[in-house]
Amino acid sequence: MSTRITKTTKVAAHFIFSILMVTQALGVSPATAARDRVTCRVETDRSILPADDPQNVILKITLDAPTVPENTARPRVNIALVMDRSGSMGGTKIQMAKAAAVEALSRLGKDDVFSLVTYDTEVTTLVLAQKVRETGSIIHAIKGIEAGGNTALFGGVSQGAAEIRKNVEDDYVHRVVLLSDGLANVGPSNPSDLGRLGAGLFKENISVTTVGVGTDYNEDLMAQLAQKSDGNTYFAESGRDLPRIFAAELGNVLNVVAKQVVVTITLPAGIEPVEIIGREGRIRGNRIELSMNQLYGGQEKFALVEVHMKGQKDGSSVQIAKADVSYQDPFSMKNLKAQAKATASFSRNKAKVAASTNPQVVKDYQLNLNALAQEKAIELSDQGKTKEAARELRQSAAALKGYAGKYNDKEALEEAREAEAQADVLETQGMSKKSRKALRTKSYQMKNQQIQK
């Protein structure tokens, strides 16, 4: 018994150190923030395109969020922690979850809002939404959580959102953090059910971050909920991963520099949208619309869009796309804008066309295609098509290797080798619950440029 307590204490101490390191870099003043704004870039996979022939072009629309200046008051946060306390959470999982919750609470400021919802067969609001002033009673409530019962996950998230709504009209950064280690077996339980819940919360400017623990939770459900609400998602192989994950997530929430971000991409006549690659969005005629709840300081967020255009004359130059960005500055609460355009010239000279390739755009495109290949492999494996799933991963690996060889890119080569290894394991052993969760999580994090601490 004493050995288990010692191990838990050591990991909790590691959590304290990690989160202190994260929070040391936080803070900005309204005056400073007004000078540093989100900037936008629009790039194409090549700046010189083949003349005469119709073709498809890859656009990369990038949002660069400013870093958070030092010695400044950050935006207030409104966090609801929704914790699974079902029977399977017993032992180290629940102990580490409670330690992480207590330490997260201690990192919040007196004007931040915290609430705690626990769920098993039933949902209980253990801590009503309140400013973090006197924490003794809250910590006492957290430490008293015990595991037992089933998993009313939908109800838990809904109740956490209800606590957020008590302050949703105020100038907070709103976030529900869901922790679960099991299948939702009380109330709505399909990924589509949780996806609709997430989409509804997104409209209220509430993001849901999901943390799956162990190998028995539904990663499809967790990813849908996070994606539709523009939150993060994590896979914790054991309870001992929770301190690192909570530190990363709290670091993100306390580092928001833009809220309610809307990106509108307008294409001129003769250019048509084909698809948005790997990200949620809408295509309306010649306009593409993307929304994000928050941007974190120092973060680069981007969207990839494939477009089709008519042939252009040799030597001509045309505008390919224009991007308009609107967002709310959480420091001044002002609505701000950014804009960018992309142009390209056309040539019959194949050498010039090849030399104008933008390696970073091509790399991001290939990495996102690899993320989509991972999702396709999961789908095929679920259907019992193991060979087809492995082939999907190998084809993606070959494309990444081609890019890596051409541009001497070690990261792309490593991703290719990992995809090949995944294919080998899939063919010989099938897809385990652990590898399925790892693939689903990694795919999501790649498509959404999720920050990893």
C-alpha cells in the first residue's frame, strides 16, 4: 500500500513541476496585446503554375497568433471539469485524476471560474460554477470522489456545459474538459450524438477537450465531440499520463490570444473550390468558410483547400484567393480583422514551375493526407479489410518518402517509417485497441495542429 502511495505522490509532484513551467510564460497587458495582432498568410503549393492547362492547386491559409507578452494580465477562464467516476476509474486512475484536478485549480486566478461535474450512473455537480477565491472546500470535495457505477458521459458533458453557461455571456475563455476511461452506457452514446452536442456548444463559444484513459473508452466518440466543438483530444495510456496532459491543456487555455475566429476564403471567377482537407468548414459557391473557437499564443493554425482553375496564358499573373479573418481580442474585447491574398504566375517552362514549389505547403499537404489515410485504415480495419487498410498506410508512406527524399526532410521520413511500421503490425497482428486509439488521436492532432507540450 505504501509503495502505491509513494508512486502516486511522485507523479503528482511531477505534475506540479510541469504545470508551473507552463504557467511561468503566461500573461499579457491590454496595451501590449493591441499592438500584436493575428496575421494571415495565403500560399500556394507552387508560385509559378503550368500555363494553358486546367489544374488543381493547393492553398494553405495560415493564421499566426502573436506570442503572449510578459508581465501582463491574461484573459479570465471559465473551466468545467467533467470527471468519470465509474467503477473502471478505480485505483491509480481516479487518484491521479484527483491530484491533477487539485493542482489545476491551484493554478487558476481569483477571477477565473471553476466547476466540477462527476458522473457514473448518475450525474452530480460536485462544485457549482464559482470564482476561485476560497479553495479549501473545493479541494475537500475533489479528494472525496470515489469510483463506482456506469458511465453517463453525455449527461456529464451536458451538465458541465450548463455550469459554463452561467457565465457564458461574460468575457471568459470557455472550456469543458472531459475525462473518461469507459464506454458511454447511460443515455446517448453514439459518436454522432456527441458530435451534435459538440456542434451546439461550438455555437455558444464553448470548446470541449476530451481525455481518454486506458484502452476501453470510445475514441470515435471522444474525437467527434472535440472536433465539432473545436477542442483538443488526448489519449492517456494510463493514469500516470494525466499530469502531463492536464498541464498541456491548462497551458493552452491560459494562453488564448484570439476568440471566435472566422476565416472566409473568396475565390475569383474561373477558380472553384474542390475540398477542404482535414478540417471542418463549409463551401458556399466560390467562398469557403472556416471557424475556430480559440487561437493560442505563438501558435500557427492553418487550413488546406484544394481548388480547380482554368488554364491561363503563358506569362500571365492572377489572384488565386483572398482570405478575410475576423476575431475577438480577449484582452481588449475588440473585434479585429486580418486579410491576405495569394497570386500566381503562369509559365510553359517546366523547370521554372518545379523550382517554384513551396516545400512547406507540400509537406503540410502530405502530412494531412497521411492523417486521412490513418482514418481510412481504421475504417477498413473495422470492416475486416486488413490488407486494404495496410495498403492505405503503405501508399501514404510512399508519398511521404518521395517528399522526404526530394527535400531531405527527416520529419517526413520518420512519419513515413512509422506508417510502414503500422502497416506491418496491422497485417500480422491486426489493429489492437491501443493502436486504434493512438491512430485516431494522432490523426486528429495533425489535422487540427494541436499544440503538444
